Amino acid sequence: MDLLLPALLVGYLVGSIPFGLIFTRIAGYGDVRKIGSGNIGATNVLRTGNKSLAAATLIFDALKGTLAAILGPLAASLFLDTDTAGSGFATALALAPAAYVAGLAAFIGHVFPVWLGFKGGKGVAVYIGVLLGLVWPAAIVFCAIWLAVAITTRYSSLSALSSSFLSPFAAFYFQNATVGAVAVIMSIILIVKHRANIERLVAGDEPRIGAKG
């Protein structure tokens, strides 16, 4: 457990960086939380009309999930007893859970960032980034499903919900039950964060991709 604490802390801090808010302020659009849905993610940044800014938000939000999964084991290794760790394989095995914890912590940090009163984004891009860092084939599955649904319906929320529902199965298939469980937790949080979107989808009031706030 001691090895997981630094991984958890590093993952959360990396994940809690609000790139959408930072980028829109630098670009002169003010507080993105006052635009459209009030979300700090790429879809809402797109409602500023600046596609490049939305793309940058998407990329950086995803990369922080990947970075957390990479940094987690490195942070944990600083507290690893090298005298008792054993072989290189044994060390890698001991540090593997740190990547899972850091990735999940990054997702939680994005959704519940301490800097913004624990009111952050919905986690779609970070979810992809975490999968990319832990089990990249599952990240491809997530993106493929997202694109297919988005092209067909032009609903970002429905795309995210569809991807998050199916991606845990891909994570389990391509990696192991532990990564599948991490994906399940992220999916549950993502779906709960999309509850207002689900209500609007049912009512037919959900805005489509590209609609300005």
C-alpha cells in the first residue's frame, strides 16, 4: 500500500490540471465554465467556435491520463526497497499496480479537481489517455466506438456513453481483470457525470457536436 500512495498523489495532481480552462483563458475566451454546458472538456471548449483550442484541450487532457500511468510506477519506485525487490521482473510486477492506481487517480483528478472545488470535466479524453497508458488496444476500441457513434448521431455524449460501456470488456480482454476493473470504475463515474446528458438525450434536447453555447 505504501508504494501506491505516491502513485495516487502524482496521478491525481497530474489529472487535476484543467487544460480546457487554462487554454480558453489564455486565448481570451474567459471562463469556459460560463459557456455552453459549463464543462471544462474539449466538447464544451469547441462551443467557443475555436476548433484548434478544442483539439488542444482534447490532446492535453488525454496525455495527462497517459502521463499519470507512466509516472505512477516511477513515483512508487522511489519508495521501493531495492534490497528486497528481487529481479527486474519482480520489480516490474511489484510496480504494475502503481500504474493502475495513478491512471485511475488522474481520471478522478480531472473529474473532481481540488483547484476547482471538485467540479471538473466528465473525463472522456482522460479515459482514453489512461487506457492508452495501460492497455492501448482498448484505447483504440474506445476511439473507434466514439467516432462511429459521433459520425452517425453527432451526439458527443452518446458517443462517450457507448464507448465507456464497451471499453471495460476490451480492457479485460486485452490485459487483465484489474485493468478491466479500473475501466469499470471510470465508466461508472463517467456515466454518472453524464446523467444530465442522458436526460436530455431521452427528451431530445441534447445539443449536437459543434453547437455553440
